[in-house]
Amino acid sequence: MELGLRNASVLVTGGSRGIGLAIAHAFAAEGANIAICGRDATALAAAATQLRAHGGQVLAVQADLLHPDACTDLVAQTVQAFGGLRVLVNNASASVDTTPAALETATDSQLAARFTGKVMPAMRCTRAAIPALRASGAGRILCIGGSSARAIFRTGELPGAGSGLPQGLGNAALANFARHLAEELAPDRITVNTIHPHLTRTDRHADRVTRLAASRNVSPATIEAEIAAQFPLGRVVEPADIAPLVLLLASPLAAAITGQSIAIDGGALRSINY
């Protein structure tokens, strides 16, 4: 199926590894021009080298999106490099792996970590990108959230210690932001949608499994099996599972889809969302 993404200018935040890199690869394979950002210069350079193998233009920007100016500069560099911007994928996120298990012992900054490290960068990058997305005539904004926006995680359901509360607070806020924005930008023919991955085998997954196995004095294979058992499909979500939906929603084929939140969860969530 022709998705109409050849030569489209695309910015994927947090695109140097994990879900973001898988998304960037998928766009590059469709012939899009890709801008990615990340904080780790080594990972960023390696990702850029991989993406250039697809043959399109690649812009790699080292940036810490916790700083407002970095968000503005990132968008400006992308627009300058590619002559515009058609797709923004808000994927960058701060890690919340060390959050205490109880509200009583969690600090304000720990509780707000996913909001300040994910939602605020998404809002800032989006604000900076709107003029270029509007000028493209068919702008697309995709927000990568998480299934904790829709469900809580009980003890043993996360590959690591700590509460799922910060993830839930941040991802729910991201989806709310995206829905409001979809209404605001609809007259400009800019669509805004959210994708909620469930537990995904990113580069941090193995370390989380190892830590959890050590804390319970069992093998990592045991933890992997327990995690896989949470999915009716029998396996953890992979970053490559997420990219195809991102591409579809970014394409001209999805021009009438906006304001939606769609989970990629392998059937793990039991809720019914209309």
C-alpha cells in the first residue's frame, strides 16, 4: 500500500533508540526525510548512521527537551533542514523506573516526572511546530503515550520496582492534551492522535527484567515468562509493532482520523473503550 510519505518531513523526538528509533526507521523506509533527537550523543550518531542507510535525508540533533529552548531550537533546525515539517511524533519521555511504591514516600518531583519529562516537551515541541504543520496543508501530530493512561498496574505487572502512578498521570495527561489539540487544530486540517503502547521490549527492558529477577531471586527467564503471560498473544510488544500504526495515522489515508487514542497492547488490557 502506498502511504504517500515519500519526501515528507518528519520529526521524531526521542528517536535515537527504542520505540522512537523503530518509528524513524519505518518513516525512512517509506522515503521520508527524518529528524531525530536524543540526549546521548553516541546513541544519536549510531541511529543517524542506521537511518541514512535508507537513502533519505537525516538530521540528528542532540537535545535535552526538558529545557524549553531546546524544543524550539529542535523544531527550527528541522524546518530549516527540510524546508518545512509535515509530521511531528512526540515520543521523548523521561524514565520513571525509580518511583517509590507508595504515595506516602514519593516526592512531588517523582510523581510529576512523566508529566514534566514527557507531556511538557510534547506541548512545547507542538507549539513550536504548529506554524510549519499548518503550512504543510496536511499536518500530522502523533503522541506516543502508554497503556497506563487507561489502566493501573498491580504489583508484579511492571518489570521493575515502584508505582505505575507517575506513568498513569503523565500518559493520561498526554492523551487529554492531544484530544484538546485535535479540536483546536481541526480547522487547519492538522490531525492529532495518541498511541498507547503496553509493556514494550525497548533497550531498557532487559535491565528492568534483570533487576526484578535479582530482587526476587529468580531467573530473568522466569520474569520474561511471567511478563509474556500477561499478554493474550503470548509475547511482549516490540517497538516494530508500534511503527505501522504511526505511519498509517501520519499518512494521507488517515485524513479523517483525529482526536483518537489507540492502544497497542497485545490484548493485555481488559477495558472496553468506545
